Amino acid sequence: DGKVVVVTGAVSAIPGYDSIGSATVREALDEGAKGVVVSDINDKLGAAFVKELNEKYGEGKAIFVHTDVSKPEEVEKLFEATEEAYGGVDAIMANAGIATAEDVDQDPDAVLKSRKLIQGINEDGVFYTAMYGARLMIKHKTQGSIVMVSSIHGVVGRPKVVNYETGDVLIDRFNLLQYTMGKHGVVGLSKAMALQLAEYGIRVNTVNPGYIRSEEHTSE
């Protein structure tokens, strides 16, 4: 009740389905959040989502901030906008992430391009979100919570999307070596940052979900 929540990767691109991010935003408002900040790179869907939320929960309950989390200056502006709109932040979900498909034994240029992209979003983006969010919490002496979205691939090593009961490959076009490396990094970051921020009363945790229906998994 009365909390301010920031969620990156907060829209859903599939009509009729919530993503982890959009479902979190809705749940926060259902639980009485003072305000939510919808952060994403998709301006059209972000604006439409915020319009829907404000119509349902009340004007000013949600704002949209365009954020490419791989760019620290944009993440910094995200939390500046949050402070301007709501005075601070209580909870953050670092959810923005992507998966890539390049095999390490294929075109090396494609692999390196993919590596730079996935590192920028899945690793650097989570770090920037946690860092700038924590700074805002510390500024206002807020004993808040930071949740980093890792993956089942953050705790096991699997190069493909598989059924964990049968071992069958579900989506062959994804090679998740680099994704797996990045998600393991998120788990390590959360452990270290939790210890560093404990003196401020800020909690840092990860969630490690399994496979979620998303635009990446349904498009060809």
C-alpha cells in the first residue's frame, strides 16, 4: 500500500497475454501502489498500457518512461522521472531481457554482435537499473526492495529451451549459451549487491522463472 514501483521490460507484446513485467505492474496497483513506472523501449505499447492502467486505477497512477536499459544515461533518466513524478521509489523489478540464437561454432561476427547485444541488456542493464535505483533509495533513506529477473538458466546450464522432465528441445532456433552466462551473472550480482546494500536496509533478490510465453517465443 502506498508504494512506488518501477518495472523495466514492463509491456506485453502479445495481445491477451501478460508478460512478467506487465503482470507485476498490474499486481502492484491491485495491491494499492501509489504509482507505477512502466519502463520499456516500445513507446506505442507502453503508452497504451499506461492509458489503460490510468483509466482503471485512476489518473496519475502510472507513467511510461522510454528506457533502453543498455544505456546508463537512459536508466539514470528513468529514476529521475520516477523521483519527479512520485518522490522516490520503494520497489524495483529489473526485468528487461532478450534471448539470442547464434551458435558459437557458426559465423564469429554474428556471435560477437549477439554477445554485445545480450550483455548490454541482460547484464549491464540489470546492473544499471539496480545501481541507479539503489542510489535513489539511499537518497531518500528508503528501505526498499530490488528484484532481478534471472531465469531457470541462471541456476542450470542448458544451451536450448527444453522440457525439463523429458529433455525434449522445445524451440530449436534458440541457442542459449550466452543467455545462460548472463543469467548466471545476474544471480551473482544479486548476492553481492544484497550484502553491499544491507546496511541501508535495501533487499536484493532474484527470481528464476521457467519458460514464459512471449513475443520472442511465438514469432518466427
